[in-house]
Amino acid sequence: MKCQHCEKTATFHITELTGPDGPAVMHLCEEHARDFFNQDGSTHPATALNKMLSKQLKLDKMSEELSAVDKKECPMCGITFAEFRKGGRLGCPYDYVAFEEDLEPLLINIHGGISHTGKLPSNQTGTPQRQFRIKQLKDEMKEAIEKEQYEAAGKLRDRIASIEQGELDDLDGETEPPDDDFQSNPTQPPSH
Amino acid sequence: MKFEQLAQQTGEWMRGNGPESDIVMSSRVRLARNLADFPFIRKCTPQDRSAIAANVRKAFEALPLGEETEYVDVAKLGDLDRQFLMERQLISHELSEAEGARAVVLDPQERFSVMVNEEDHLRLQVMQSGLDLKAAWKRMNDLDDILESKLTYAFTRQLGYLTACPTNVGTGLRISVMLHLPALVATKQIDKVFRAFTKINVAVRGLFGEGSQFMGDLYQVSNQMTLGKSEEQILERVSEVISRLIEYERKAREFLVEESRDDLHDHVSRALGILCTAKKISSEETMHYLSKVRMGVNMGLLESIPIPTVNKLFIQTQPAHLQKLCGHKLDVNARNTERANYLHQHLTDKDKSDPKRN
């Protein structure tokens, strides 16, 4: 069966139950189905952005890749890329790290560049990488407490406190997002 | 702060002076900022929102400007008060209609306001009468600096200040100039002019922001890009566009005079006549004729009405302002009558009280 709007094969068969004339059946190709689903909330201010995003993504990615991107989830706030696309708003500052490569084409499209050249805050402790590191350490501390490893938990607590008190290390946003063997304090032995 | 008192006064952006003020109503500079310790608004719990509001309030109280400024809990305001603040451009539609903890920090002279828990945790704005982007940016930068000493903002070196919507990331800066362009509208050149400008990434909105119509021939022109250029570069870019718009508007005004000074004089005088003598008038119609009167005064065709009065009437004839000024609620019908009374009183009294005419 062909798509109602073009010559491609219809892979989506949608029954719209809330249509003005009662239930309506539609046969759409992937691209037109995406357009159809993106119509939701067309009066929302984010719609223009959303359209730009869909267009951008369609141009750049094959549909399989696209759905893989949509499923990506921010480890800090839990928002998926699909949720962001739908609402046009990010969930937390760490999204800019978690979705870095997916946001890049969009940022180029909107701003023409991806390098900030303006003012920076005098207090440089507000990077999302730092926030994420604190979250990771807190999770580890919780786990240690559950396993009754109180000595390890105590060390983690001190580590968290020193980061929270503004200890400046390579958590300043220049480095890759921290991973498990991330070491920021050379005086401490590796944690594993 | 008593909003009834505020309704009487003319806020900074409506003073009607400053450079190019026959065409430029006001210059406005906005910064979007987010606290590093919290998720963006859409992922905030009610507790997060309250904590953000409390942090901002504490920061303001600790600052030297804290005593004069007023922290207004928007969640506790009624519909009329929220609409009133919107009409004065001190809060946005989004902040007015949102749910949960939200606030606005107000300067009593209305030279700045800070919205809390709008699209971003903080939306700082500075207003300046006439065209003076450099002065507005300087004041904005100073305010940002002192707030920054009390709050930790989310940022990366690569992307600058991080915002809930990627359209604001980087500088978080939106420079917005409100222009009165009646002659470009009258000569039907306005669409053509703005079509040319959208190609160079400048956004055009109506008086009350996104989605609002171009009432009273008032247009807000602002930058779209916030990342990759410094604040000063963005400012220069917007300044260039604005100077050209001013030049076009002046040429269109000259053209109208050359075409027929008498017709134009008749046109603006009739507009004033309707405003002075109508018994019932809608807000839209009022804006329509006030725009013509404003042009007439600025072109020396109408005498005896000071521009600040015209500017003030643009705002004071808005629905919430009328109700604040008369002290009670009015339905649409009663508002139209009250509005006509108000206009009559302010436009004809000025005639009599003008010492030059006595």
C-alpha cells in the first residue's frame, strides 16, 4: 500500500480516534507519519524549533539512526532526545553534554556556530560535568552504605564535600564527561 | 508595592525620551540564566521550583540593590494583577500563565525586572527609554555581575551559559528594540522591509511579544543568534539594523508629507478627534488612533499633546490598567466606556492646562 501523501510504501497505519468526523484511518510512509505525529500542539511556541529539528534530523540521519537518537537518555535528568524534540526544551544542563553530537547540527543551524565567545561567569564551578560527577559520587556513596562499606562511604563523602566547596580541577568543562576511571585529584589513589 | 500607584506612573520604557525617541520607544536587553544545582524548569519538582525562588530571593536580599527592589510572588497574584504586570512588560505571558512557584523582582522605577522560573530559572531584563543599547547593555552586565557573585550559573566554556531552549544558549542575550513605524505601515512597505530582515536573522514581534499582533504600529526587533558572537558584536549587529529601519521610517514620513501635507494633517487630526470625542472605544481602536496621533505630534502636525502623555495612554488604556486606575473590575462594555472617558479627560485637559495656550 502506498502512502497517502507520496509514492513511498505506507509503513504506518494510523487510526485517529479523535478526528472531527469520528475515527479516520490513515496510511503513511515513515516521513509523513513523523510529520503527522509532530502536528501535536501546533500552536505551541516550540513548534518552529521542533520542525527545524525534524527537518535537520531527516536530512542528516537514516530513520534507524534517528530512532536510536530518539531513545538516547540523559543520565542526569532522564529526559530522552525524543522528549526534547517534542517539547523543544531540555531537561537539565547536562543534556548539552549527553546529547552533544545530536545537538551540534541544530546549534549550527540556529546560531551558525558552536563556540561561545562572549562573557563567562566569574564563578566557574557551575559546569554540568561537575554536577554529574557529584551525582555519580553520591550514588556510589549510597551503594557503599548499603553494602556497609562505611570507610569507603566516608571517603566519598569527603570527596563530594570538596567538590561542592568549589575545588577547581579538570571538571571545568574542557574535558570529556567524567567516566568511571575519571581521576581529578592526583593525590588520591585510583578508586579501582 | 501597590500596583494602583504603579498604574499612575510612567515606567522607564514609556518615558518617551532618549535618542531617536520619535521612532524608538524603548531599548530592552534580556539575559537567560540557570542555576547550576537544579534541572531546567520542565524537569523541576515543585520543591525544586520553590528552592530556586528562595535562592534568588536570598541573593537579592543580600545585594546592595535589595532594599529598593521588590520581590513579588507571582503565584499569589490574581488574574488582574498578573495581566497588569504583563501590560507593563514586567512579566511575560509564559510566567503569568505558568503553575507552581514563580516570581518577579521589580525595580520601582521599572528600569529592570528579573523573572524567576519562567522558561529559564532567571530572565533578567533591563529597559531604557529611546535608543541606547550601549547604556542598556552596561546596566544589564552590571546587574548580571552582582547577581553572579551570589548565584552559581550553569555554563560550559564551549557553549557559554546553558539554557532550557538551545535557541538561547551562549550569551543568553536578547536585544530587543521597540519601534513605532506608522509611516512604513501607511506606505505599505513594512512587509517588504521585514521580509528583507528575516533573511539576516532578525526577529520581529508585536508589542506583547511572540504571537501578538502589530498593534499601534509598534514592532519589536531583536537578534536571533545568541551563540558564537560576543555580546558587543550582537549589539552592533542589532544597532545596524535599527539605524536602517529608522532611516526608512523617516524617508516614509517625508514621502507622506511631500505627497500631501494637508491630507496627512487631516488624517492625524481626525484620529485625535475620535480619541477625544468617542463615547465607547476598544483597546485595539485606541492603539490604532494613538499611533497616528503619536506620528502627528512627532512630525509637528499636532501641537499641545506631549509625547509622554501619548506613550502613557498606550499602556493606561489597556484592560488591566483601566481597571486598576478606576479601582474596580469592569466588563468589556464598561471598559470601552471607561476608556473613552479616560482618553477624553487626558487628551482635552492637557489642552487647557498647557501654560503656553493660556
